Amino acid sequence: MPLPPTPPQPVRQTSGPLAEAASDLVGSTFDGFAPPGALVAVAAHGKVAYAATGHARRSPEGAAAPDEPMGWDTRTDAGSVTKILGTTAALMALANLGHLGVDDPAARYLPGPDPAIRLRDLLEHRAGLREWWPLYLDGPGGTEAAARAARIPRRYAVGAGRHYSDLGFILLGEVVGRIGGGLERSVAELVMTPYGLTATGYRAPVPGGPVAASSAGDWVERRMIATGTPYPVPDTIAAAADAFPGWREHDVVGEVNDGNAFHAFQGAAGHAGLFTTAADLLRFGTGLSDSLAGRGPIRPVTASAFTAPGADPGQALGFRIWHGPWGRALGHTGFPGVAVAALPDRDAAVAMITNRLHAVPAGAGAQPALGDLRPTEPMWLRVLAAAADHLDH
């Protein structure tokens, strides 16, 4: 059963699996740090339940304003959830309308990609592209940055395995924009309206609403470039980083955390840039589950094709797949500590919002290793288990 355009008043859980999961996320240490705030939510059969705890934003030490609590209306940087909430969902809608085929060569829509690379390869992260590259350091942004992404020499052979790539989704965002008259317009028309996403959009959220904070400036990407960890970059890029005038030093609130999305694409890209809320994440997950059941915005044959297992475990066309007590979960995680999934076996959707990057102090001596910052999935698997427990009771 789909969520109505204005969802029912969600029931806040103060005890039970969801409340325990939210408290656990804030109270536990994940690879050396704990999120200051968390919200977990489940929609099933037209009803919404959630639990929230902690703070969406901590005020500077000594400030008169109180910390902002994590709440149902808190907006968050979706990070890589943008890959499905925006780009994949738009491509799925375009395929649904017959405007493209997933086995089309990417070069049909973009100049530059290897002719052997299909849209399917980009969606499954099997195009052989580099995982990451600071496009904002080697030339202009926007369409020119996307063109450079297509020309960067591949790191792997096409089809030689799954290598998760932001660059691939930057190219897919360009495909969406070229077919639909711009990425933002396309996503608004093809995704936001059909799924009823009323509080989701690129760049800064609607003024006046609470917004979860993310990291203290751009220190993560600055360290990635300086150390070559986890992705190597040439010395010329490292030298350009030293002279780059755009580095952020402030707590990032209402600006996309991802450097390429912010510095190269003015906040709107295929791999990152969307801000959203728990309600909209649940609407999207519900819409996907409904589409698979034949009552959503996408035809079942198209939704099934995009969510079918691909060549690598846990990867479909854009969507990640998790199996467990919840059945099959179809969704994605995001670097800021955000995740969403449809649970078609349960006729349900699950969302998680944390601000795990806000837990990282600005002082260089207090920053954890980059390898310790990357995984959101251990947090998310706990939430999926709690959601299954909630649905079972």
C-alpha cells in the first residue's frame, strides 16, 4: 500500500526494536567513532513508525543556542543514496518510457567513454573506471568536468569485476541530463513528482528547517589527496590541492559534503548532491516496492530488471541488495551515514539517518584513519535487523 502524498502522522517509538537500534547507533562505537544523532524509520501497510535520538547538529562550544535534536523533519545530505534516489530512479523511468536501454553504449549519449562501456556497466560498477578523482582540481566544473571524467584512463578492464565508482555515476548523471533537459529538471519530473518526494532536492535544503550537520570542512578529501589513500592520485593533483582556494574549514551544514558535487558540479551531480528526509526516503522505498508489486510509478518488468542480481554479489543496476531476516532489501547507503531500502518481501521500506561525520573533530590529531570512516554498512545492517524485528512484532 503506497504512502499518501502527505504521510500519516508517524508513530514515535520510545521502546522496542527501532528505539533500541537508534540508541545503539548513537551509543556504540563504529570503527572508532559514534554518530551524535540517529533516526531509524519503517513504513509498512501505510503506517509509519520511527525512533530518533541524539543531535542533528551540535552548537559550537560556548554558543548560546542549544544543540539541534535529531527529529522526524530533519533534512540530511543523502550522499551516495543520490545514486539511486536521483540517478538510477531517473534512468529507470527513462527506460520505462522507452527512451533508453540499459545495454546501450554510454558513448551513444556522451562523448568520450570507451565504446565497449554500456550503461549497464556503469550501473553495476563494472566499467573499469577509477573509483574517485578530484575533478575540481584539474579544470573547470560542470559539463567540462564530466567530460574529463569520461577521458580519465580506466584503472581496470571493462567488465573485469565490480569496482565501485563515483566517476561512473557522474557520467550517468550526464546521461540523464542530456536526455531529459538537465539533471535537476529530469530528476524532479521523473522521480520527485511520481514518488511524491516533497522535501528532496539538490543543493541547500529549504530554509528554516532543521538540517543535520556533516563533516568539519573538506578534511577527508584533503587527506585522501595528500596520502593517496584509499585511491591514488598523481603528484600534479596533490600539488594543485595545496594551491586550491576553495577548501571549506567550517562545519558543513546545508551544503553537500562530497567535494566533486560541491566544488565541480555546484551541488548537483549523478553520484551525490541530494538532500532528503526520512519521510521522503520511505516514500521512495515504498514506491519501489509498490512498482515491483504492480501498483507503483514504474512498470513491474522495468523495476524487476533494475533490481535483479547482476554479475557481482549484492549488486543490481544501481541498487545494492542485502539478504537477511528482512528478506530481500533493495537500496543504497551514503557516506554521511544515510541509507534506504525497499523490502518487497515485507511490503515495507526502511530508512536510516545519522550524522556520523559530525562526530569527527576538526583537529587533525583527533581525526580517525580514512579507512575507518568509509563503511556505513555495519550500521545499516543493524537497522535492517531491527526493522525485521519490528515488522515481526
